[in-house]
Amino acid sequence: MLTLTEEATTAVKTITAQFPDAAQGGVRIEGAGSPESQFALSVVDGPQPDDAVVENAGARVFLDSDAAAVLDDRVLDAQIDPQGSVQFAVTSAA
């Protein structure tokens, strides 16, 4: 299952806090079916019925079936620049 770094956890909570309608929601990651593909991220109010749910310290990430398969043994990390922009990265688990 995908794991979140402390930075990714903070970033997800910061992003979702900006959307009052998603207070109980999280970030949804949709994949295109291969590790080389880009992923689409969106803020949603809850998971879709078939989504895998990853929770860490109050941060919730929902993965569609393609993303869940590709990211099964990966780590989600994030960097937040001084302007508040977030860049996510997926790395291999150690």
C-alpha cells in the first residue's frame, strides 16, 4: 500500500483545509495504468466506491484502481516552496 511521508501528510492536510466542502475528504489520485504515466490529483469530498483509502495522521488519500495497483509499494513525498506551491513525488519504498 502507498505510504505518505511527513511532508506529504502535511501537504495533503494543507490542501484539503482550503476546501471547506472537502473537510472529511482528501486528495484523490487517478492513474493511467502504468508506472510511466502521469497521475491526476484532485481534492474530493470522499472516496469513490472502489477507491483504496490511505490515511496518515488525518491526511486522506484516495487511489483509483489503476493508481492503487501502480503505487502499491511506493512512497508519496511532497515539497512545499516558500510561496506555498506543492510538488508531489512518488519514490520506491526503502
